[in-house]
Amino acid sequence: MAATRIQIERQPARHVPSGIGIVHLGLGAFHRAHQAVYVQRCLNRLGAERGDDWGICSANIRSNRALVDQLRDSDYRYHVAEFADSRQVTLREIGAIREALYAGPDGPDRETLLARMSDPGVRILTLTVTEKGYFLSPSSGELLTDAAPIAHDIAHPESPDTAPGMLVAALARRRTAGIEPFAVLCCDNMPHNGQRTRRAVISLARHRDAALAEWIDAHVAFPSSMVDRIVPAMTDADRTRLAELGVDDPAAVVCETFSQWVVEDDFPLGRPDWEADGVEMVADVAPFETMKLRLLNGAHSLLAYLGALAGIETVDAAVARPAFRQLLQHYWQQEAIPTLSLPAGTDVSAYTQSLLARFGNDSLRHRLQQIAMDGSQKLPQRWLAGGVERLQHGGDLTTTTLGVAGWIRYTAGSDLAGRPHPVDDPMAETLAELHRRHGNDPQALVAAFLALDAVFPAALREDTRFSDRVAEALSIIESDDIEAAIAALPYKNPDREV
């Protein structure tokens, strides 16, 4: 086997002081492998004097205090290993994070975080808290005021538990002190993520103070963004692999080489000149985010549920099978692409072929179980919104209905061979109860799932064509193996006009 080619990028010794201009909520692997890398490029380019305004304070507000401690112990430095394949890796040392806080339940740094968010030097607030972290109904987009964490924030606005609650509390402090508000940049996989974040924050603010809600609506910018980089959850095998490359770093992250960030340019207090570091600054991010959600994330979800049911562990193992590649090609060409208004100059065929190459990167070992998490929150934007459009125009939904059937079967908690798997979803208890009630009747089970108005839009729930196709697909899944179910689908000619 050829020797691994390693490119190493290290940072100079830390300079002081370390200015912080960005606060980030959600100190997870994706933030460290994506946004922090772009900020590091900016700091490297600008140098100590001009770049010091844009250091990051990153906070976890739900879990993982250990990561905060690890970063503190390493002087806030960690490594990102970018694998082009199993034999080519670029190691980057990242020092863009200047402060790490744990503000989870009973965390010691909650007041420190709110004070930092209220600092006039902080001009941008970014978030990667996953779709469920905004407590919005996946189908309607309304704030889930009955959710226990949101109910807590309504009752205790000065001691919030949620990301929207943190934003409301910090913005209230800035308003009282006469400090201009920071821009709020959502970096989660949601359509119109800036608008959705705005809705969550303003809706929660109304419960505290109507005048505060009006001030936020009038003065706070919520630009949308599209983020793209495959960042698997770290495993012991990844840590062993990095140790063989000389990296002993508990906060290290493994990811692919590819990275993209598209951001709406709306930052009243200023921003780094990110475009010099590869960020695409645009007036409207919607075409980019819809393309990514439906083509990349939608395909990922198909592989996650159907592959997991077939006993496949990773994305690369799934796309290595001809049946799954056929499934993705049909989904892209016949169901997803016809719903898109593509960004100017997009070669969508080249884009989908690049996705196949990225999915096939066997150095990442991207687990399907990781992608399968929180399906009730993800599917409305990945499949269902496009499905509504296809039904309205009489279009094909062959793979979408198979995917929905696969998700329903996946939430039973075992694959087709009976091997158990966890169902990590905010609605897991509800989904399990539906299986207990209707697990022996596929038609009734599908009807019960489609009746979940928090997930399925009315246009799909009430269309018998959709429900009948999902029930048929579920029956095929239960009676055959997954690849047989894929082969049994009534594929249309891929060259035929839709």
C-alpha cells in the first residue's frame, strides 16, 4: 500500500490579547471542522493585528462539558484531519476558538456566556444546534411552546436553557444597555434558516416583552447560510488512525476535503472579508440551500434508512452497491432536480456525480446511524416539501415514498434481520407507540404516521396517491430485502421528460 501523503498546517504561538468578535452556540464537530476553519483562514491571512477582532467564543448549551475542558487544556488548539481518500490527508491546527464555555443545564458558564453575548465587541452570533435545537414544528415552522425547554425559558427568561432563549436574553441585555444587536447567522440544515431562526427568537421574545420582540424584528439581522462538509462523528478507529499520524488530540475532528459555505450578506456591524477565504457571499442563499438539502441531504437520508434496514453501516458501503446507486440517480434526476431553481451556472449533473464521489470516500466511515438521527425534524425539508411540489404537478415520487416507508420501518428499532438499533429522535416515544398499536397492519401504520401533522404537510397527508404508495413500499420492504425492493420499483426512463 502506498504511504499516506500528509500535509500539515500549524499555527504560530498564541498572541495576546485574543479578541472575540463571534460567539458560536453548538461546540460540535461540524462547527470545529467548518466555520472555525474558515475563520482560521481569515486570521492567518489578516495576521495578528488586523484579524484579532474575529476570534470565536464557542459554547455548548446542552451537553459535552468534556470537550470544553479538552479545549481549555490544549490552549484552545485542536486538529482537523481532511481526508481526500485513505492515503491523502491534510492536517490543520486550528486556533480560531479563543474561549470555550459550558452553559448546559447547571453549567458553570451560563452567566459568562450571556455576558459575552452582550459584549459590544461581539458583532456576529452563529449557531449549529441541529434542527431540533430551534424548537420549531418541522411542518408549520411555529414555535413549540409546549416543549419543556421552551416552557422553562418562558417561565425563567433570565436563565434560559435553549438557543432561542439565550438569544432573547442577550438581545434584551444589549437593548437595555443601548448596545447595537449582533447579526444572527444560522448554520444548520434548514430551509430559509435565517427566517426560521428569526421566527423562533421573536416568538419567544413576545412571551417576555412585546416591545423587545418588536425591537428584534426591526433591528436584528438574521442572514441565512448554506453549509456543506461531511463531518462524521469521531470513533475510536479515527483516534487510532490519527495517533498513527502523530496526532494525540482528544478534540480532533476528521472530515472530507470538500467544503462550501454560502452566506447572505447582511451584517450591520460588519464582518470578516470571508469571500477572500472561499465563502460565497450572496444576496439570496435559497437556491443553494434547497439544492443542498434535496440533493445531498435527501440522498443521505435515503441511504440512512434503507441502508440501515439492509444492515449496511456506512455511506461508502451503501453507494458501493449498484442498487443504491440506481436509487440515488433516479431520486436526483426524476424527483429532486425538477423541483429546484438552480443557482446560476450550476452544472447539476456534475454536482450529483461529485456527490457520488464524496459519498464513496471510504476514509470517512460516515455511519448511517448518525445520518438517521432526528428524522422527524429532517424529512420535511429534505423530501416532503419537494414531494408536495411533485404531487401538485403529477410527478414521480417512487423513491420518496420508498424513503418514507423506510423511515417508518426504521423507527421500529430494528433492521430487517431483527438486529436492534437506537431510534434517536425527539418524537421517538410517539413513533414507538404507533408501532406498538399498528405494527401488524402496514396500512394502519402508514395512516397513523402520515397523521403526524408535526411532520407531514396536509397536502401529503390528504393525498391517497401518496399514502397508497408509501403503504405499498412498506409492504415490499417487509416481504423482500431492500435491494429487491429497490429493484421492484417502477422506475421511469431517466431520459424521459418529467
